[in-house]
Amino acid sequence: MSQSASEFRLETSFRKRLYFFTGMVVFTLTAYILQLFNLQIVQGSENSLKAERFVRRSESIPADRGNIFDRNFLTPETSQPLVSNSASLDVILNTSLLKNDPRKVKDFIYKFCEALSIPIVYYEKELQDSRMIKKIRSREPFVLLEGISREQQERILVLDNINRYVYLVSSPARVYHMGPALSHVTGYVGKPTTSDLQEKEIKTYQLIGKGGIESLYDTTLRGQDGFRIQKRNTEGNIEEERVIEHSVPGNNLILTIDRDMQIAAYRALKGVRGTVLAIKATTGEVLAMASNPSYDPNILSGKNKLDRSNHFTRVTNNGGFLNLAIQSRFPPASTFKTLVGLAAMESEHKINFDPKQTFSCPANFTLKSTFKGVPDQVFYNWDKKNHGELNLAQALEKSNSVYFYQLGYKLGAEPILAYSRLFGLDKKTGIDLPGEATGFIPSSDWKKRTYGNKWFDGDTVNLSIGQGFISVTPIEMALFYMAVVNNGKIYKPYVVSEIRSPLDNSLIQKTEPTILRDIPLKRSTVEALKEGLYLVGYSGTASGVLNSPTLPEIAGKTGTAQTRRRGASSSNHAWFIGYAPVNAPPEKQILVAAFVEYGVGGAASAAPAAREVFKAAFPPGSFPRTDRSRAKTMEEEAPVEQEAF
């Protein structure tokens, strides 16, 4: 029977629809099967874990921060850490047993304080309604106490009306074994602030580094948290617990710091405000860095909120968070005379300067006035005595200011300022510690913009002895003296030597010495400066402190910076920067810079502080000594005054 055209069209349309719907069913079933395979097989473990997290309570396992060791590190098991961790117990309130009712939670906190004799002010912030509601809704652990004592633990366990609503969890605590002696290097740890949570990948319960290497190497030290799943009954007791991911400790840091030298540096600053810095001359390794006043990182990282708050306030009011080695700047005073001598010798074509030529050095230097009606300006030597004819080495030995008044005036300000910038006295050193400041090198343009006056000759005369507008940080000035030791090479200072795995002690990263600047200096320039610096320690301004058979031969320069409170010597700041042993190769030498605020004078307080570090670095018998007959002859010809410069 023949099929009509209309029937054919209907059959064709039906078949197309049948094929379409059949295809849709097959496609849907295929997609469903593939998705089922993906959920059950490919992502089965992950989805099972998510489901278990949903029906049970998951809890993070904080990772231990990495340990920190000094330069004498061998293995984690055989080396004494500078910073490590210890276990402590925290008290967590189970708010679900109180039906997450803010009123009931408050009532319980009052009972808790009464039972454990805790001032209610301890929970002043937590008791605020808005904060309480937010804390309960966040479902984060409601921490009542951190780091409880054994006595508190026993009292909690015996009080039924308390222990049924709380549980104890173990949490890591940071231990700083050198306390305030190394705090400006280590920093401390604490809870993250609101800005930390917004700007960094960190959780509210984690600790974050604050200051020092704890801050700069925070992610390296922090490690990777684990988590566990707990099933609790209606009374809050744990019925089942399973660790899903174990925590991984943070990496260990090996510092360049020498423990004995660090202790000596810190003790040398007892009772004064100042800093002592020791650096290995040919690598830039920081062997010691102490600053006083200091702070106790164990208190600031501790579990007691009131102690933390009170200590933080005291330290802030006392300026104890300031690392004076890298965050303060002062006039370099007579330590700058070495740079003036260097600038003169390296710019000899300008003034035809020979370090062996002498200047007459009476008790003062008179700068003739070039303005009608303006009197001449008189600049005095520190001891107001006539020292006769002096060459460069002798002028450094005696810290004779009149010599450098004349030399600086003859040379002019521009070469001195140019070499100051060349040696980086206005630039950060790049040390791996946060918050480094920069020194300030003035200029004629700056003075005109700031004071509306041009640069006068009197400004140059002041500059020639490290006074006036110039200011530097102790570490910047130390690196200039490093250039003298290394014939122009300046190494970038650093504190972290190695990063090692906590699992197998394998080396992850090692810091290699980096040259910041390599300034070509004439051999005659370096030899002349070293001669003068040697005489300072042997027969000059620091000899009474540093010339001892129990010490290596020490070369350096004292300095006394006048402050705005001129007059009394007690208002002067004290400097000493030097290196030892003089007769050892550069790779065996260390640089020490000491600065004491209101320390009277370099020889009075700064040089003695540096001496203690040299003593720790070079115990008797560990250094050679040379024949000093040549220097003794010079001493007999020119008796030495023990002064503050």
C-alpha cells in the first residue's frame, strides 16, 4: 500500500524526534555515569573527607615553627637552639553545650573566673555583646586560657561545673633561649592582626612573626598545619578522633650569630642606651647585633594577655623595639675623619695631598670671615692643646680635630660628600632584617631648600669632623670601615646563613657572600689609613682600653658626637669602630662597631663595649702578637692624652 506524502512527512518527523530524545537520554545517562565515576572514584577520597567534615567536627593541628640555631650548628639533635618550641595546654570552651547562647556563655565565664581566681577584666573584650556573638557564630575555638599552669589544670579537672564545659588542647609555645639578648634579631610571634588576616595567607589561630627574622622569614618558619576529625557526644566528650593530615614543622634557620659574642655584646650595653655590632670582614656575616633597651620575646610571645599588654606598653614607652644598629642615625663624629682622610688621598689631584705631610695643629682653627661685620669663627680641638706638627696617621691617633678642620677646608665639601655617597652612607645595606633606616648626606641644594642659605665654609669645617648636618646608622658606618679592611670591597651584611629541612636536615638554601660595592682604592690610601687606625688602639685615644696583652691588636677609631645639649660631656654620644686582629689576614678579621647614646666619649664607653666583643671572639692564646717597638718610639716622642674622642 503506497504511503501518502503527508504520512511520509509525519513518519519522518516522528523518527527525528525519537532519535533526538533517544540521544538526549543517552547523553544524560553518559554524563551522569561519568560524573558518578568522577565523584565516587576520581574524587572519592576527597568527597568522603568533605562529608565526614560536614557531619563531624574538624580541628586544625598547628604546626611547630622551625627552630633557630647559631653559626655553630651541627645537627638538630646535638646543637642548642637559640629559639625552639615547647608544648602548652589551652582551655577551650565548648559553647554548644551552652546552646551557643551569649547570655549563658557570659555566665559561665564569670563562674570560670571565680573558680580560678582570674580578674574578670581579663575577659573585658570577650564579654562585649557584639564580640561575643561574632565569636560564637564564627564556630572558631573559644579560647578561655592559653598556656595554663599545672595548678590551673588540676583545679579545672576537679571542678565538675567547669570541666564538663571545657576541654584542653595542646598548642605550641615559642621559647627564646637568649631572651632580650637577641630579641632585635629574632623578633617574636603573636596572634595576627586584622590587617595581617587581610593581607597575608594566615588563619586566626596561627601565630605570625613580629619583628626580626620571625617576621621576615615568617612563611619559611611557619610550617604546614594538619587537621583531625573528632566525633563528640552531647556532653562534648570526644568519642572518636582521626588525624587526616599530620602537621609539618617549619624549616630550621641557621644564623650567622655567634652565641658567645652576642652575649658579650648585650652585657656590654648594661645600663646604657646603645648598640654593638660585629661583622665578619670578608663575608658580611653578622656575628653579633645587640641593642639596648631591649624587650623579652618570651613575654610578648607568651600566653598571658595581661603580661603581654603590660610589657608591650613598657617597651614602647622606653623605645625598646628600636634596633639601634640599623634603625637609628646620628652624627658619625670622629669616626668620619677616616673618610675625610680617604677622600683627600683619593682626590690628591685637587689639593696635592700627601698623608706624610704635616699640618700645624694648635688648640684651635680660625675660619676667616668673608662678610663685613661678621666676626671670624673659631673651631676648637677637643683638648684645647697645641699638638704641634702632625701627619695623617698621627692626627687619627690623637683624633686631632684641628688637623681635619684644615684638611676638610682645603679639600672642600663636595669630595667628602661624594665619597660619603659612594660608600653608601645614605643607602640601606640590605640586611635581612625588617625596618632598616638610611643615613643622611646633606648637599648645598638641600641646605638652600631647607634653610634658605647657601653652603658655607663653616659647614665644611663641621663636616670634616663628622658633625653638622650629616647622620649615619651604625651599620652603614661599619661597612665603610669594612671597605678599609678589604681594600674597597663592601659585602652585604646578613643574619640567616642557611635554611634546613626539619625532617632530614637537608640544605634548602644557603646565603653566599655578596659584594655590595667594589670601590677601587689606591694601595697607599689603605696603608695610610690602617697605619693611623692601628695607632689609635696602640698609643692613641683608645689605647688605655684596647692595648692589653689579653687582647689581639685592635685598630679603629673613637668618636664623640656633640648633641644639641652642648656643654656637659654627659650629653655627648660615643662611637668606636674597629677591627682585629690587625696582623691577621682579612678573612680572619672581624669588625666591631659600638655606639652609646650620651656615653660621654668614644674611649669612655664605646671602646670598652667593643672590647668585650673582641675578648669573646679572641680568647687569650687564639691570636698572634707582633713587635711594637716602632709604635713605642712614636709614643715616647708624643705622650698620649686619654680623652673621649
